[in-house]
Amino acid sequence: MEIFFLLLVVIYFFGLIRLSNGWNQSFDYDNTPNNVLENTTVCVVIALRNEANNINQLIKSLSNQSYQNVAFVFINDHSDDATYRLLENNTLKKSTVLNLPNHLQGKKQAIRFGIQHTDADLIITTDADCTQPKRWIESIVNCYQKTNALMISGPVHFSYNSLLERLMSVEFSSLIITGAASIRNQTPNMCNAANLAFKRTAFLKQNNYSEHAHIPTGDDEFFLHQLAKEDPSKIVFLKNHDTIVSTSPPATFSSFINQRVRWASKWKHYKNKGPQWTAVFIFLFHLMFYLSGIHVIIFKEHTDIFIIALCLRWVSELFYMKSALKWFNDLSLLYTVPILSLFYPFYAIFIGLLATFTKYSWKNRIFSV
């Protein structure tokens, strides 16, 4: 059993090396733009449900954007707080506020509904609980004009104060850089709609939307996987500090679990086998960590093999996370990586099982996985 775990760790090690190489690549479009032409029409589309507490901060962030050829479409997803009223009173120059029809619900349907109400060349999505730097749109447009990409994924960062929030931030950063590296290696597996741009025509022409329209999550990744299947070179990750979208981690541990179950629940619906096999490998890898550890403790066999595997895992994860945390100006959080290594396997197994066999709550709604 320990030998099998060591084998999985070796595969994991080389996988992280490959991802690190992808993350450390630099491209011309990553550079801060100068004199971007404002001939690309942009529409920022945001779905909102019960986000009254975040509206003022969101509008302030969007109104401060340096790029001017932009419109905003807000879609109210049947909020039962003051979200719609606050949106109607927003101070943005070119904004449209829509109520999602009664027969539709959820972020995925809201985003599509909003896109159908704009004819902009480039769609950018973000979330209501996010803030964006001044040159966010400008930098995305610069990348779009240089690459003519069908999709541009950008970095998202958690703010933090407590130890739990620090652990959440490091775990979230690992997801962001894994998605970024996979895109740069032209094997895209994940992105985040909190910072995503794409051609409007490409979105409306996607031929598998009806296959996943009923799934309440995955508005970003199902689209990503289709584009990757057709031509992964048309997807880019924009590694630029001017495009880091910031958000707060879930307020409670319960909401964090629900968020992760929601994200993980879509894995079994993937059509691309690559992300599915990756999900299965990660689940098995973490399961074997505990099974091997228990076997060593009970039978006191192959302890040296288990320790070697564990050390190799820690070294590879520290190496992988160091450059990413440094780029996010979070290098001081590197000490949390070994802590996460100990508890993450239980978390990964727990989330994997919940995401396969149970339900989750999101925005006062209950969904089946």
C-alpha cells in the first residue's frame, strides 16, 4: 500500500513540476498596456442574488475603471433583499438592470440572459462580492487585442485576517494557479467566472450549452472545456497584477463547504475526460495518504517508504506554491502549506463524497448534485 502511495506521489510530483513550468511562463500580453485602443466594445455582465451588502462597493469599483468603451448589465436573480432597488439607483454611466424571468433561475441562466441583452464584442463576467483594480478592463482588452483569444481567464484573490482565512486563501490560490498553468500548457481544466472574458459570439455559438443548462453550476468551466476541445490555443490566462480581482472568503466554515461542494459537484458532468481523470486521481491520491498512514501505524511496516513519500509531497507542494504566493504578495503564508497538507486529504475526500452523493445550499436554495 505504501509503495502504491509513493507511486502516486511521484506522479503528483511531476504533475506539479509541469504546472509550475506553465505558471512561470511569461507572455507579451501579460505586460501592463500602454495606449489601448478603445475600439473594442465591452460589456461587464454580473448576476446577483441577495447581494445588497455588496452593491455600493461593487459600483464604486466598476465606476473607477480606466477603460471607457464599456457597458454594464446587471441581472437580478429573484433577490428577496434590496439588491434590485440599489442596482436601479446605481451611478454608472451605461448600465442596464434586468430581472431574471420567473421561469429561469440561477447564475448560469442569469449570465446567458444578460448576454442576450448586449451586442458588445467582448463579455467580461465577475461577481457582486468582488472588487477590481482601475486597469482591470483595460488590461483585459489589451490582451484581447493582442491575442484575439476566444476566452481570457484572470487571477482571483482572497483577502484574509484569521488563520482559517489564511488557509482558505492559500487553498484558493492553489486552484487559481492550477487553472492558470493548465491554460498556459494548453490543457485547460478550470477557470473562475469572477474574472473571465470571452467573445460574445463564441458564447452564443457554443453547441453544448443545452447539455449542461440544467446544471446549476459550471457556467464558466463547461464553456472552457468546449473551447479547449475545439482549440486550446484560443484560451489564454492573463497573468497581470492589474487584473487581480479580490474577494472575501466565505464568512463561515459551513458556507465554505457549501461553496466547495457546489464547485466540485460538476465534475461528473464533464464531457472532457482529462478533468474527470484528474478529479479521480486527486481523490485517490488523498485517500491513499490516510490509508497508508493508518497501515503504517497499525502494522508498523514500510514506515521509511511512507516518510519518503510524505517528504516528497511536502517538498513538491512548497516548491509549487512558493512562486504563486510570491506573485500574489502572499509569500508570508508559505508556512501554512504543510498544515494544509495534513488536513487537505480529509477535506478533499469529504468534499468529493458530498459532491457526489448529497445536496448543497447556495443563496437560500437547495440543489441536488
